Amino acid sequence: MKERILYLDLVKHLVNKQVTVISGMRRVGKTTALKYLLEHIDSDNKIYLDLEKIENRFIFNQPTTKDVQISLQIEGIDFERKAFIAIDEIQLVPTITSTIKYLYDNYDIKFLVSGSSSFYLKNHFTESLAGRKTIFEMFPLTFNEFLNFKNVEVSSYPREKFDEFNMTFYNKYKNLYIEYLTFGGFPEVVTCSNEKDKLNYLKDIINSYIELDVKLLSDFSQSDNLYKLIRLLSSRAGNKVEYNKLSAILGLNRQKVKDYISLLKYTYFIKLIPPYSNNPDREIAMQKKLYFADNGLLRALSNNNTGALLENSIANQLSNHGEVQYYARKTGQEIDFILNKNIAIEVKETPVDSDFNTLERRAKSIGLKNYFLVGLHPATKKFVWAGSI
């Protein structure tokens, strides 16, 4: 089993009484993470329950907590000893949190659970299990993890990000990064060797997301409208979200479009990047930029050029390093990303010296002393290769 970076924190949390909650999009690796944790538990008093199976949902849909407890005993859990219960896709039984709370408070049980909706887990869990849980968010593979899943030696992969461009490093990893850029970081897609199969996997992930997660987590019955919106958004990745324009194109009211986009965000399908400003009021008023949470999803939905795919990938890569924003002025001058409010980052497919000079000037104009030009193909030494972010 290939290990993910997040596993280190998950294993450390096993000794904590709090519920370990793994949140992330469908097929990003949550089930594998739960099973990995169970393998690291030196006890036979443990169980894995997938709530996509009706017989497991039945256990927690019973009328009383006593009935649930009896069913768990039948499944082999001994409540007289320390027990470990792993529950997959917990959002499929919305009332389950009251049962977990009761068992958590009255027995020595360590719960390990996963779910596909950050809205459900962060809000419903906050109300029902206040002080009793820690949420760990899982995303598609980073490029470092991608290399590991491809069985590529990663010892030379840079520990410090934003390293100066190195031709040897670039030549070694450039083709792999192009694959990562094109097909993204879903584990089953990464480990598939055939490009046609990769695209089929991605289309299946999109279909499963709409037909299973969306319909179970919302009252949106018109999946066709949501799919139309997703396709429309895929051609606008890296752009500001203009609700009125989207509403007019789709023939939906503005509030419905906002609700759809909120759902896409809370179920990890897209990311919304806020603007950077020294004026909080202006920051709130400005539109957010939209990016897809995985490049493979974006590639499967549209025919975006390499430049658009690169910017989308960098948005996700930077998210692993902190808070990501963008900068824009009314004059049209922009900086693609501001990281942690102190690093300006501009993305160009083939960066040249003039791109660096422009970034330097714009960064200094807003008081930022740190700035990096990020690119895919070397045409200047004044840039950071995208694969080393």
C-alpha cells in the first residue's frame, strides 16, 4: 500500500480519544486511509463498516442506540474492551452523529470515520460532536505523492519549495509532471497506464459524484443543470465567478447558481480563491476566482490549453503551503496568486525575463518583497519550475 503524507498525522491521532474524521471527495483515497489505520491498530476488537452497503446503514438507522449497540456486538465488537470502529461515507446516515456521541461518551471507543462533504462534516459534526472530533481533509495526490505512486525515486525531490531552476532536475521529472498536469492526482487514475482508461476513470468519477454524492447530499434533483454548470465552469477555470452571466447562459436564477457553486465547493469539486487587499471591505466585495480541485477533472470536462491547466494545477499545489489569494486592480493589472499574504506568484507556461520584471514591479507596488515567476518550459533563469512547487 502506498503511503500518503497525511497518514503520518492520522496515525499520530490514533492515540487520541477524539473521533478521527477524514473528509474529501469521492475516490480520493479515504477508504484506503481508513483501512491503513486499522492495519496499524494492534487489536482484534475493531471493525470496518462501509455505509454504501445497505446492511451497514441498517445498523445505524435503527430506532434506539441500544439496538445499534446490539448490532455492533453481533458484528464482533466487545464493549467491555477498548474498541475501534471505522465508518466509511458517514454522510449517508445523517443521524449517525447522535449515536457516535452516545457511544463515545459511555464506552472506550475510538471512531475513525470518513465523509465526502466538508459542509456536513464541519457544520453538522461541529454541532453534534463539539470537542469530540478532529477533521483531516484529504485531497488528490501532490506531485511528490504522484511520483511515489508511479514508483519513481523521490529522494532528489526538493525539500525546499521555490528552488531555483535546475536543468538536471527538470529533465528527470518533466514528462512525469506533464502527465500529472494532464490527468491529475486521483490514485486510481495515476496508477492506470493507459491514457484512454485514465479519461474513462475520470469521467466515471464525475458521473459518480453527480449521481451519488450530489443527490444524497442535497435536494438538487436536476442533475442535468448541475452538469451543464460544471461544463460551463470548466471553460472558465482561473477566472472570476460571474453569477449573473452564468445565470443568463444557463437560464437559472442567480441564487440557484450560487447554491450549485456552494455545493461544488463544499463537496471538494472546486476551489474558490478570494482576492488579496489591504482593505477588508473591498476584499469581501470583490469576486472570487474559480479553480477545479483536480486537473484530471478539468481535463475530462473541457479542452483547456496547457496554460489554463498549469494555472489550475499551481492553485492546488500552492494550497498545500497555506492561504492562497489573487491580486487585481481596476486598471486590469493582476498577480495570479498571493501566498500567505506575503509572496506574489505569477504563472506563465513559458516565462521570459519581461514577465519577471513585470511581476517584480507589481509585487513591490503592493509592498511584497517576495515574488516568484512559475513556469513549465525554461526560457529564462529567473523562474521556478512548476514541478518543484
